[in-house]
Amino acid sequence: MKFATFIRLLLVSALALTAVGAGFAQMGEVADPVPYPEGVQIGDNPIVTFSLDEMLVYKGLDSYSEPAWVTALVEAGELPPVEERLPENPQVILESGMSTGPGVYGGVWRDFSAVPTAGWNLCARQTQGWFGINYIYGESLVKSGPMFLRHDNLEPLPNLATDWEWSEDGTQLTMNIIRGAKWSDGHPFGVHDIMFTWEHIILDENVNSWTNRSTWQIDGEDIILEQTGDNQITWTFPVANPVQLLFKMDFLDFNICAEHAYAPMHPALNSESDYDTFETFQVQDELPVPTMGPWVAVDYQIDEFMVHRRNPYYWKVDEQGNQLPYLEEVTFEKGPSGIGRTLGTLAGSIDHTNLENPSTYVEAITRQQEDDAHFRIEWGPETLAFDVEFNLSSTLGVQNERDQALRDLFRDARFRRAVQHAVDGDGIGQAVIRGPFMRAFASGLTPGSPYFDIDSVVYYPYSPDSAQALLAEIGFEDTDGDGILNWTDGPLAGDNLVVVLDTSVAAEATGQIGDAFVLLMQEVGVQVNLRPLQGPASNDAITTGTWEMRVDRIGQEYTTSFTRCQDLGPVTDITPDFHRADGGSRDLLDFEAEIVEIVNAFCLEPDFDTRKALMARYNQLFTENTYKVGGIVGRYGLGLAKRFNNIPVGAPPFFYQWTWGNVIPEAVWVNPDDQINEIFPGTLPDYGMDDM
């Protein structure tokens, strides 16, 4: 049975119950909020945690090792010795923090990407294809992904910044940077790369970077970054101890750009270039490009297949001095939809999937129980959530009278609540997958968040009658008898009430929810037209404000809120995505003013209990005002090849980061008998002899 047909039958049953008085409001009345129910636990693999000094240190070792075939290249004069390629004090991943222990070289991780590779300029917000590709390509000062493994301190792990210290008054943070590390092409890495990134990427308003000037401000006052030593930087803040900003020094937010690669193309440093050229000069298949990551993309058959080989200059080792990574190769098959990753894992051709498309859960669970299954599944907390967002900007992307009328409508709390009453979250969850996997979501914080307080949720029940009453109160009527409400005044008077809903091609569940949303809104007299978008097109629509409503799989700000707290409300020009500033200006909704106050206080609050109390009030405001419309919520499943060793116990598919940021992939290894053939065995990224 097709999904649309199934959800239509489900709706018929639901509407019949409503008609006979199933506890919801009658026509003309609006239902009161009801208590939000507890979820059902599925799976439970407790995480094994460590202190930082059990996980890693930075120190020089007596000797270092590498794969024998790499040593052969050294002996042939094609590569410097390993000790010359490593920093003075490499990061040492300790055996005490490993789940299996030091490993052996060899093997492949086969993965999948459903997002087109736009290019390799991650600094100018180009995507390499997500699904892990961006993560193993870009490196940053700190890492938050493995934080779930720590029990000593809830702060990111050192990375290219080896350690840091706060001043006595808390207004300065001094960071030491790894000394003597090199980019994958052999060029020296150092503070010069960090300062280039700060001055010519983040602070240059013409570069479409992941963060901008407003991100690095507190109450409108600038944060200052300076070089204070050969291998040292110092941050100066306008307030004391803003520890949250450590999370802004992580993946994407402070992805470090190679000065030697980017400066020659930067318009501020090369008058013959321009910003469009700068953004796009690293095209998809001109490889390799310099990286600090464990593997380097060496071959890309556009929209088909990508191969990454080990980085011979990677700056991490194990306790025995073995240069990491253990795995020689990572590959990414390309496909049109994220479901391809799960299907490939079930078939045995892909080694990892995040179970995030609920329609595949039953098949995946059934397959992993079979004797010949090459993968296993672990389940995380309730953090997989989908909601519906409104474009709340009053001006950004507004091009005509229709756009303006819709923005005014979206900013009316009665309309947002009407949409929430029209959404049958439990019904959609059961339509997507039968069983305890997905349920209604009230929006706001996820139930799996450490900041979630169930009593803070203002939960509006599914009630088509309530939705119709609110729409009528706004002034909509079906004046032409076609079943769709009409505008009754203003420039659109007489027109049908029609909205466009964006969904993601890569995230199949957004399309399924979109299909259900179309039918549910039709029942209350609103016509919804779907617009499925690929990743780059969706990003462009968000940046320019040229969208109306969209189904979104929510980000980590609603789970690990302290790590991305500025995304929680309109406190920077580019956050949240659904209410961006237009040229620096933004008309806040009434309740958003308090949201801003809460978020600003939360971002600077060191005490967890106080932060949790702030988030309870935030979540109440969010749900009471239907800031976004709740859809469904459930759990991510993590499917990984059984042959992989050193996967951290209890590794979640998504928490502080996605899987590739959680499993410490450079330490993953495979027993020789279980290794599969490489695509390009015995080869390294080829930049030319001059660069080696």
C-alpha cells in the first residue's frame, strides 16, 4: 500500500473518532493543552566513559611506525621518514580509552552519501557531500563528538589546540596549538592558518562561511582573537568565563582553512580574483586537496563514487607509536536518497548506516538478526525528531504581495497553533513505521536531551476542529466551495490559502511527513504543495529566505543545547535558520524577546542546574507559542559492520555530532582475515614531489 493511501485511511479513522466526540473540541472551540506522554524505551547499551587523561595525551614517543608499504615509499625516496612527518608531540590515543585496543593496518570503510558534492571549499560553506565526507576532511581546534565518552568534564576534547587556560578574571582564554604538524600535502600547519581563517574567512562578510562576525559577539560586543606566540593564540571576551564558546571552535564553526591553498585565491589578497571564484575554485573532481584529516579524497567519479586514502602526514598515533589511521581507505558510494545507505548496509555493500529513515527500521532489525548479517544495530535516546518550520522573517526573501501576506500569517500565533492542532503526530508515526519507534513530538527540546523537562511542554493535541476554529477566527472562509479556505481581505482576497512545503531528498522521512502533512492540512482547508530539494538548493533557499514552510530533521541544538546555544534563538544574524536577519535587522515576535534573554543567559551560565531551569522556561515559551510545529520523534539506530574494532561502547548515531564524529574513526581497525580489497592499494595522495 502506498504511503499516501495509508495515511489517508488513517486520517479517515481519526476524523471519524473526532466526529463522535473523542475528547477533542467541537466546532468553534479550541482544545486546551494536554500532558505530554512519556516515550517507550528500546535498546539499552550503557556508554563506557573515561577521564580525558585516559583517552589521549600529547607527547613525543621513542619511535614511530607506519604500514610496511609506506615505509617502502620512504626507502624509495618518495616520502620523508615518518618521524619527520609527525609533529613534535603528536596526539597519542591511549589504550586505556580504547574499547578493543591498538590495532593493525589495512582494510576499508565503505560508506554512502546522498548529497551532491558541490566542491571542496568547506571554508566558504561548500558541502563535500555530508554523510561523513565533510567531517573527515575538515579539522578544527577542538572536538565535541567524543564528549559522550567523558565523565570528568563536559567540555570538548583537545584537537589541533592541545590545551588551554583561562585568565584569573575569566575574560581571556589562551590556547596552545600543536607544534610541527603538517597538512596532507606536506605544508606546515600553524597559527598562521588559524589567523587566516579568522581574519579572511569568518570576519570577511563577503565569504559565505559557517559562522560570521555576529556569531563571535556577546551582547553586540566583539570577541577578539590574537596570535600571542609562535604556537599560541589568545581569545579576549567582553564577559567572564563564556565556556560555551569552546563549542564554537569545533567542526564547521571554526573549520581551519589552509592558508597556502586559499590565500592565493582570496580577493582580499589577490586583486585578480573575486568572491564567486574563491568559493568555487576547488571543483569536485580536481583532487587531492590539502586536509588535516585522517584520509584524503583522491578520486571522485561525479555523482557515483569517491575514494579517500590515508593521509601520510596525519598527526595522531597510538601508544605504540603507530601512525594513525589504521584503515587504509574510505569509500563513499553516491546515491539520490539516504535510504540507499541503509539498503546498501542490509545488502552487505555498505558498512555503516544511521537508522534515521524510520520506514527502514523493521527491515534493518530483521536483517541484523540473520546469521549472515555483517552489521549490528545499537539504539540511542529519543533525539530523532522532525518538525515543520515557518519562515518567520518579515522581509528576508519577500518578493511580492503573496510572500508578504504569508509571512504576516506565519507570524500570527493563531495560525501556527492551528497548524499544530491539524497534525496527527501519533498517526504519522504509525504510518511511517508500526510499533513503538515514532510518536508525536511537541517541538522544542527533544525528550532525549539532558535539558528536557516534560512538565515544561505545552502540548496541543491533534484536533482538526480546533484548527478550523482558529483559521476561522483569523478570517479564512471557503468562499468558492472547493474545500480550500480563501483569503477574505487584503491583496490576496478571493485566492485559495496555499503554502509551499520544502522537504529533503536526502532525508526520506521528511518526504513521508510532507505527504502526510498535505493530507492533514487539506482536511482543515489548507492546500499544501510539496517542493523536494537537494542539499545545496535547500541551503541556498535558507540563506536567501526564499522558502515558506519546510519539514526539518532538527539539529543538536535541541538535544545538546549548550554546544550550539546560539542556534536556539535569534541572537545572531544567521540563527535560527527559520528567522534570519535581513541586512542585520529583524522584527522579533513578542515572545522571542524573552527567548533571546534566556538564550544569552544560558550561553554564559556555568552551572548545569541553572541552565536546565533556563531551558525549561525556554521550552515552555517555544511550545506554548508554537515556534515550530511538532511532527514525530523517536530514536536513531546505529548500524555498523561487525568487523570494525575499537568502536566506543554505546556510541550514539547522533548526539554531540554524527557517527563519524563519535566513533573516533582513525582508531577503528579490522582483523586481517576480515579485511576486504582496497580500490587503490599501495597508493598515497599525489600532490607532486615538490609538495612532499
